[in-house]
Amino acid sequence: MNKKGNTSLLYNKRLVAYSFLLPNFIGFAVFTLIPVVFALALSLMNWDGANEITFAGLKNFRELISDETFRISLLNTFYYSAGTVPLTIICSLGLALLLNQPIKGRNAIRAVYFFPYVASLVAVAVVWNMILNPTMGPVNEILQKVFHIAKPPRWSASVDWAMPTVIIVSIWKNMGYYMIIYLAGLQGIPRELYEAAKVDGAGNLQCFFRITLPMLTPSTFFVSIMLTISCFKIFDLIFVMTGGGPGRATNVLVVHAYNVAFKNFNFGYSSAISLVLFIIVLCITIIQFRMEKKWVSYF
Amino acid sequence: MMKMLNLNDIKNYRISSSWKNVFKKTLIYAVLSAGSLIMILPFLWMLSASFKLEKDVFRYPFTWIPETFQWINYMKIWKKIPFLLFSFNTIKLSVIITFLQLLTSSFAAYAFAKLKFRGRNFLFLCYIGTIAIPWQVYMVPQYIMMRHLGLNDTHLSLILLQAFTPFGVFLMRQFYLSIPNELLDAARIDGLNEYQIYFKIMLPLSKPALASLTIFTFVFVWNDFMGPLIYFTSDKVKTIQLGLRMFIQQYSADYSLIMAASLVSLIPVLILFLALQRFFIEGIATTGVKG
């Protein structure tokens, strides 16, 4: 009797838990989980959206090897990430260190640095394109007339400068977000550590390298993973600022996948590209987690 | 050692250290202000250009304040493309998605944080795992599914795709974990069932987290570009970001109008940001530090 009552109580408890979970879980399962599994299958198929789906085996992946645009996009994605990740980390950490000092107007300054992160990408991309307009833009006017540089960079309109331009705008837009994460990390460092170090005769630089940086390694670890993932997913900024051009100078993986799927209607091939993207992101994340023990210290 | 220092030494030390402090402070302010200027100048340039005549936008030497304010630019943009309709569509999407997101994810987060059931860890791993998968990986299957359901080019497609994101569940769960279990146990002893606990205790306590999630979702939907780009093709369903891009493509030489339209698209987010800045920052700290 008692035992039976217990099991029905347990059963009841489980039902209650599931009832809390269900509204979200149904939506999540149908619109996220199933498509994720389906993406895996689709990369092995031929499909143009109109005709029958046919099984293609590894054909899509073999095609990738000889696809020049894919190769360029892959290299561009690495180029973009290699530029953006370290520079964003340095800028946001530097900002956080400055803002962590006892200064007036801290909240206002913090808001100024953070706002570009929440600003619409389309608006931001178009205003930067105008400011950096190669012939009429104010930046090049100043470079020519004030600094007497005869041939200023043609920014997003030139093959060589397009990617650096995108990287600069991306750092400008996103560093405020990572600055907040670093600020939270800095506030978690106990003051006593610095006081003890000062008593022992440590200077500011020593404090920074022996206390601040090691204590911030969990934040840096989190920031580097988040940044890497978001760099490999880059789409909007490039799509609006350069459209992947000039030529294929800023064509990254997601732009390529988008064009293949929604312009050429080659859904299977597009899924294969996305899957490669996912595998790269996964590998980098795994490597980062493997290396975590070597440099991240949790106190 | 202490005996060897006389009063003068201490004085000198104090003076030199206070000079050092002033110098240090000045340097910090200088760097931060220069940086702030870089952050804010593009927006000021946008504001200035939006009030200018077309021919004055790029005129050199550059003036920040136009001679005559072209208020008419702000009238023209509404007529050139259906900007009002686009704004309305965006507000509708943002509100509905945010509401559904808040409701379902705080509900699910309660189960993940405070209830025990079989498969909890595995399910939560599924949620977390999909946060790490780039959306682009499964955008094509989602698109095909929506097309099969006949929901392409309707608002419902994006609502269904964006209302149940694992991010919301994750954020709410992180917050719920910080609420002590003893509080809930006490309520259980008092005879409250789980639903009552959720509505009477958890929900009122989680206002800051709900506020964070609200603004994150709202701003995400408001600024989202790729989702609407893929799903919305006819003008009557398009959002403000698509409208802005349409505007840029159709009137690519109307620089001041483009700037006026851009500014209009930024204003709601700016207001929300200035009013609720605290919750943005707390939200990031919650997911960043504990995650």
C-alpha cells in the first residue's frame, strides 16, 4: 500500500516536471532538434527543392574539394577569424581594465562602448560604408587633405582592404559585449590578493601578470570560445557591407552556403558546406577545451 | 626600516604618488574618451547626414550641423517604401516572439533547475549542444520544413523558429539555480504544489532575469536580418531591417534619406537600451560568468 503510494507519487512528480518542460520542448524538438538531425542527412542527398530527392552518398563532399569558391571561402573565414578573435580580445580586455578603475561617469562610458553591439547591423554597415567611401567619404577626404596621403585605401571596395575593413567594423561593433564579460570577471577577483601582493612588494606590472591575467583566464576561455564560434558564423555584416565581394575577397563560408542554397537551389550541397563549417567549429572548440587545463586556472 | 623614514620622506612619497595618480587618471580618461569618440562618431555622422541636402552629405570641409535642417527627409522615407508597415511587422514579431520565449523558457527552466526527473541531464545537454551549433547548419532543413507546412512568407514561420530557442532556457536556468532550494522546500511543506511555487515564488523572484531575457530577445528579433531575408519575400510581411536594405539598394544615391531611415530603425533599440541598460549588463554577466 505504502510502496504503491510512493511510486504513484514519484510518477506524479515526473508528470509535473514534464508538464513544465513540454511547451518549450515541443517547439525546440520540432524546429531545432529535428532540423539538426535532418541537416546531417541532407548533406548526403541531391535536391533542388522541386524534383525528387535522390541519394548522393559522399558526392557533395567530393565536390567540395574541387570547388574553388569553397576553398576561397574557407580561407577567408580563417582570415576573418584570425584577425577578429585576438584583436577583439585585446581591445575588450584593455577597455575592461580601464573601466575597472575608480573613475567618474563609468556607467555612461560603458554604455557608449556597448551600444554598437545592440545597434542594427544593416544600419551600422551602411553608415560605415559611407564614412569609408573611397572617393567621397570623410575618412579618405581627411587622409588626403589633412595627412596628404595621395592614395588612401579603397576600404571595402578594394580586394586587399575589404577584409581588414570588415574586421575593423566587426571589432568596433562587438568589443563592448566582451568588455562586459571581462568586467564581470575583474569584479570577481578578491581585493585581498592585490593587497597581499603589494605588501610583498609587487609592482603594478607584476600584479597584472601574476594576479589579474591568471585570475581572468576563465573569462578569456569563455570569450575565446564564444568569439571563435561567432566568427565562423559571420554572415550579416559581410552580406550587407560587401556582399562577399569585391570579387570573392570577403566571400565566407556562410555566404557561400547561403548563395548555394537560396540562389542556386542546391540544398544538399549547401548542407554539406554548413556541415564542414560545423565540424571545423567543433574541432576548434574541442582543441580549446583540451588546452583548457594548460592555461585556465579556476580558483 | 621604519625608523629610517622621516616625516619628510613620507610627505614626498605622498606628493609623488598623488602626482602619479593624477597623471594615471588623466591618461585613462584620455584613452577612454578617444575610444568613446570612435564608438559614437558614426552615429553622430548618421544624425548629421540625415538632416542634410543630398549634395551636402559628402561636401568637404565637413560640417556637423547643417545650415538648414531638412526635416523633409524624415517625411520622405515613409513614402518611398512602406516603412510604416515594416515597422509594424517588426513590432508584432518582436512582441509575440518575446512573449512566447519568456513564457515557455522560464517554465522549462524551472523543471531543469528545481525538479528531478529521469533524463534531465541528457535533455539539458541536448539544449546546450544546440546552442553551440551554428544556426546556419540547420537553416536549410528548417526552410524546407516550413515550405512543406506552407508557412513560407508568413510571420508564423519566424515565430515558430525563434520562440523556443535553447538560449532562453539556459539563461533562466542559470538564474533559478541561484534561488535557494530551502525556500521551495518550505513552500512545499506549506502545501503549495509546483505550479503555485512557480507562479507565487519563482516568477516574482526572477524579474531581473526575465527583464534580461526580454531585452535580449526583443533586440535580437528587431535586428535579425538573415531570418527575414530567407523567409520573407513579399512586401506585406517584411521587417524593418529588410526594408532598410531594400531602401539602400533602390535609392543607393539618396545618402541623406538612407541615413534618416537607418536612424529611425535604431531609435526603438536605443530607447530600450537607455532605459534598461542594467538588465543587458546583468544578463551578459549571468550567462558569461556562470556559464
